[in-house]
Amino acid sequence: MLVIRRAKQIFTSSDKYGILENGSVVVEDGRILWVGPDEEIPVSLEKARLIDADGMVITPGFVDAHTHIPFYGHRADEFEMRNMGMSYMEIRERGGGIRRTVRMVRRATKEQLLEYNRKLVRKALSHGTTTLEGKSGYGLNLRDEIKQLEVLRELNESEPIDIVPTFLGAHEIPEGKDAAEYIEEVISWLPEIKERNLAVFVDIFCEKGVFSVQHARKLLTRARELGFKLKLHAEEFERIGGAMLGAELGAVSVDHLTAINEEDMEALAESGTVAVLLPGTTFFLGKSDYAPGRKMLEKGVKVAIATDFNPGSSMSQNMQFMITLAGIYMHFTVEEALRAATLGGAMALDLQDEVGSVEPGKKADILLFNVPDYRYIPYNYAVNNLRMVIKDGKPLTL
């Protein structure tokens, strides 16, 4: 048994427990047994392992519900090109963009890919992410898509972090093919991926110039028939109907949504589909069109925030910084942003009964911050004030 005592605050991310002052948490067998005021601890402390959180703030572990791990190599030169005024399409025409990472992933051996991404996962963990979603999508052929998904499986088994795998074969159109032809290929790969249990979700980049709503409907309908859960990249650059399709098909989440409108919001609110917002992408690309998070909350949409960690448009594993950006540019309160980074992320992965809040029955994924108030986490921005990560009830050495 583990008892974490006397936290200055516990941000539980739970409607029932709220924000507790001078609180404690009791953990048994990797699960939260009890949370409440320190003076009301219901168990004997004689044989328990004690952690003194005096003066610190406890939150749930972050749930990063949208990353593009695993990838290989970097595109730091493209970051500089953008800063010098070059557009995404100009960089793409010079051989950059997603297809460049595809070439690097294809050349990498599975062992190289595994070790490269092991370091990336550990960096995310060191900033408080205890559950993350990872996507394929840098293979664009069956062999290399499977290679990525196998790497996610091995990372999930070997690292102290929960990784939820997503098949994103429809991430980009391979050179020399058209979208309709390639979608048929991706659909033909689904049975093998399902049979080998390599992915929980199927995702698609539904965007003008990539895959249409019709392509997305065809792929996702077949994926749903095979028992996959659904996600979509939608309305990132232009509104073409991806969010409405996600709501119609019962997708667990639709992601990006910078071009969403009120009709889309109402459909998402009614369907229960989670809107995963990615402020780091807008920030890193130097744009101003952040997703209208405040309005989504007011419309009753379930909202998550995530990093979109990838080598091209959001090279950060730091969920703490995403919380800062959500406050400044999406006009979330700190409480709303923290909740979106924890319980919201859990809902976006259909894991809300397992992770995302500090309450009895859930996994003991707990963060201890050396800060005086939960609002200090995004206030002291781009600085890691994390003192301890507890994963499945076990304190980790970071």
C-alpha cells in the first residue's frame, strides 16, 4: 500500500472530488483506493509506504490523445524555412513535409525505430504524460505501417507508459498514386491489422487536397465493421465536413478543428464525440487560427487538448505547455485546460473509466508538482516543475 500525504492541493479532475486542500491519496495494487482530506485517511499507516507531498500539488497523469509517435529523424531545417517565410506547400515541393519523414521511417530498421522512439516516449513521461496515443502513418505501405504499429506494441510492453495504437495509413497520398486508388489499398490492409491486434483506432487525414469526406466515409465504415474505434483529422485548414462525418459515424474523437463552425459543434455535442484540440500545432506553425475552444465548451462539446507531437508541425511532448496555450489562445480557465489534458484526453481514447482523474478505482497515475497552486503549472510556462511521476502506483525515476 502507498499513501501520498498532505498535498497542498489535489486537482482530481473529478466532478465528485473537485480540488482538495491538504489532501491525501491511498493506493493499493496500482489502483486508487481512497482520496480525501489528510485527517480522514481510512487505513493504518504503519505498514504503508509513505510519500510526503507537503506543499506540493497533485494532478492526474496527463493523457496525450494525439501524437504521431513513432517517427524517425527530424526536420529542424524546415522549421527554419517556415520562419523565413516559406509555406508548407513550398517545403513539400522541395521534398519536405510528411513524405520526407516517410522516407526516413522506411529506411529505418525496426530496431532503430524502437530505440529512437523510446527516448521520445521517456521525454513525454518526464513531463507528466502517463498515457498517450501513437499513430502509424509514416509508412504508407503495408510493411512499414505494420513496422510502426509493432514498435508501438513493443514500447507499450517495455516502457512505464500506456500507449494506445492508431492505424493512420491514410495520412498522406503516396507519390505516384491518387487518393481513391490508395484508399482501396488502405482498406485492404485492415483485416490483417485487426487479426494481429495491432491497432485500437483507425484514423484518416480528412482535408482538402488529401482525403475527401467520401474517402473517409468509405475507410471508416469498413473499419467500424471490423471492430475498430474511429478517429479523424478534420477541419484543420478548411471546413469540408469531416467533423460532421465523425459525429454521424460515432467516432470517439475528431481532432484539430480550427475551421469548425457552430453546426459542427452542435453535432459533436449531440453525438458525444470528443473534440481533440491541438494548440501546439497552431503555435508552432506561427498561425493565429486557434480552434474555438471556449465556444465548444459553451456548446457542451467534450474537449481534450493534446500535443500533436510530430517532427513537422508540433515538435513538443510537453502537455504542460499545451495547457498554457489553451488558456491564452483558447480562453480556457486553468481548471478547464487541466481537465482537458487529463480526463478529456482519457475520453478521447475511450479510457475514462481507467485514467484521467484521481478517484477510487482508477489507475494510480499521479503527478506531484513542486508548485504552490495548480494554476502555477501553466503560469510558470515552458518550465518543468514536475517533482514525481507515479505510474500504476509505482514512483518512477525520471
